[in-house]
Amino acid sequence: MWPQTRITKMLKIKYPIIQAPMAGGITSPELVAAVSNAGGLGSLAAGYMSPDEIRNAIINIRALTNKPFGVNLFIPEKPHTTKKQINGMIKILNKVCKPFETRINQGTDGFSFEDQIIVLIEEKIPVFSFTFGLLEKKWLKKFKNNKTKIIGTATSVAEAKILERHGIDLIVAQGYEAGGHRGNFLGNPNDSLIGNMALIPQIVDNVTIPIIAAGGIMDARGILAATLLGVDAIQMGTAFITCKESGAHISYKKALLKAKHDNTILTRSFSGKLARGIKNKYIELMEPYQDKILDYPIQHHLTQPIRKMATKNGVTNFMSLWSGQAAYLSQELTASQLIQSLNKNIEIIIKKINQ
């Protein structure tokens, strides 16, 4: 049996495994609840969801589990983009997405970060996590009043130190290997591309609050390696995408299950923010236009029709196939089976070490 850590005690979970919040419908209420029921912490990625969608998802999660779970939001950013730049990117995307015969237009979500976060405070969620920056003090205070545990994301020691000073309870140390968006919020994202083996010890040695390792961790070996580096929990994303409860499109799951080696790349082409995913035709077609990519979230809104059409038709060449660098270890299991397998293999490794 795994030893209890500061995080299992703090979050009141059995195992120090956190299912990463992955936006775009992957973290269905069924997946979140299944992970929590199996002893980990399920996480709902609500960054792209409307307030009503968030509330309904929380209601559904609570109908499926009485265990703790988390909800994640993106800290808003102010893009610096001109109308001329937007029109230029619209022309590029209409050319790139020609196979779908869809027109690209500038759009917005139609709701604000404040609209989203108020729902989370009203629902008194157990755990709140955020990415891309710092949470305003007024929201931090409201969550603290609700006894909600708060998780921030750091890709460098400097970011981790700021999060700790800000009053955050836990920090996700996101290594270079991680799939999806980089959680960087200080300086140039390219300056904080640090692998877990180097990043985790640095952050552990420079802050006192518990650390969660994230990035390329797919099995018991990775979990134990990160634990030996000093973390109190592990966050896994890609490993849960192929779980049966995941809301990922079947074509997306198959792409991960068929992976034989690391075929991922860091790109800004989908959202304007650096993210790791499987290299496909869309990313290749956008390579000549890297200097034209718009700031997040404008680029995200412009590419949304492409991604939606691609997902609807199961065309992986135009989907954002976010993935960590160890996708080749993906398995087709239920969330419960995955966690049970991890637990079993960890105990086997520990026994071997102790022989």
C-alpha cells in the first residue's frame, strides 16, 4: 500500500494520483467521478465551458460520486492583436481549412472568467485549480472561506515561488514532457521548457508547500521516479484520455493507442499558446505562418470551427491531439482499472527494491 502524503491528507484522497484537467470535453463527469471513486482526484476542465455547462457538470459529478474532485479554469489574458492581423489570420485559416468548406470568423465565448468562477464559489467545490497566471486575491479569499483547496501551475522555480507567496495551497510542477498547454506565466514560454528530472528537485528545494509532478508520467515507474524526486502527488493527463469514460473522440483515442514512439511537437498554431500535441497535417500546414500566429485566446477562437468540424468528422489531421511525450504507454482501460493497475505495479516495484 502506498504511504500517505501531505496531499492525500490535504485533499482527502486514497492515492496521490490526480487526473489532469483537459479542456475540450475530455474530462467528462463520468471520467472525473470514476477517478475520484477509484481513490484519486478527478478534475473537470471548465476553461471553455459556459457557467451553465459548468454547473450542470458539477451536478452530474456529484450525482456519480461523493468523493472530492477538482475544477480548473484558465486565468484570462489580454491579447495584443490588431484588426489587420486578425483578418490576415482568417485568410490563412480559410486556406488551410479548405477541405472542411467552413468559414473562419472572429468570435468569443460569450461569457467571462468572472461568470465562470462565481459558479465554482457558489457550488463550494472541494478543489480549484488554475492555469496561465495568478488568481486575484478577491477570488482566493472567497475560495479560502469555502475551505476549497487551491492548486496553481508552475513551469519554473520563479513561478513556483510567486504562487507560494500568493497563498496557493499546492503547486503542479509541469515539465517539458507534458501534453497540452504550457502553464507558463512569467517571461517567454521557450525559456521555461525544463524536463521533470531537473524541474522537480529545483521547485521542491525552493518552496515549502506540497508539489504535484506533471508531464510524461504514464506508469508506476514514472510515478515512483517523481516521488523519489520529492513530490507528494502525480498529475496524469494523457494516460486518462484513452480511458473508456473519457470524452475524447474515438479517433483521438486510437491515435494515442497506436503511438509507437514520441511523435509530439510544441505548437502555437491552434490556440496562440504553446502546447504539446501529436504532429498532424494542420500543424505542418501552419508552419510557414508561425510569425502570423495571434495571441491567445484570439487564435483559439479563430481555429475553433476547424477543430469542431474535424472532431465531428473524426479527421485527426485537423484535430488538436494534445499528448505528453510518453503516449506510447497508453492503454484502453476504465479509469478504475488504470488506477488499480498503477497501484499493483507500484507495490511490485517497491517489493523488488526492498528485497
